[in-house]
Amino acid sequence: MPTPLRVLVADDHPVVRAGLIALLGTLEGIEVVGEAGDGDAAVREAMLSRPDAVILDLRMPVLDGVGAARRITADLPGTAVLVLTMFDDDQSVTAAIRN
């Protein structure tokens, strides 16, 4: 049996975060290893759980998703980051892609 993809979910909306975790829990080959409600907590949790991938909300308190993505990819270069957002402003999306 292949090793599951270890995923961290970070979103400041508890219902969204719980929904993503529930959805991922139904998928074979994915293990949710942590969750966070703000960008700073996401970075801390990533350092502890060392996930293969992080699903990260772009707009979060304390540290936004761009800053969190920058820190996570700098400290854990093998970790993929998938950014989610409901916002469509080019500046935020472009910054997320760069990081």
C-alpha cells in the first residue's frame, strides 16, 4: 500500500476548514495531519507535522496566506502549497503564485 499524502489544512473559517478536512477524510491515500486557523499557526503546524502539502487560505489573520506560503516553502522546500481564495484581485493571486 502506498504511503498516504500528508496534508495540512489552514483556513480562518472553522466551517470551511472542517468541511475540507471532512472531504479529504473520504479520499483514499490522503491523511490530514494538522489544521490551523491563521497563517502563523499554519507555519508552526507545518514545522511540527512536516506535511507533503498544505491547503492554505489566502486571506487569514495574524499572517496572510502569501506570508505563510513564503515561510513554509522556504523552511520546507519539498512541501507543496495549494492556495484557496474567494478573492479575485490580481495582486493577491499574483503574490501567491510567486511564493
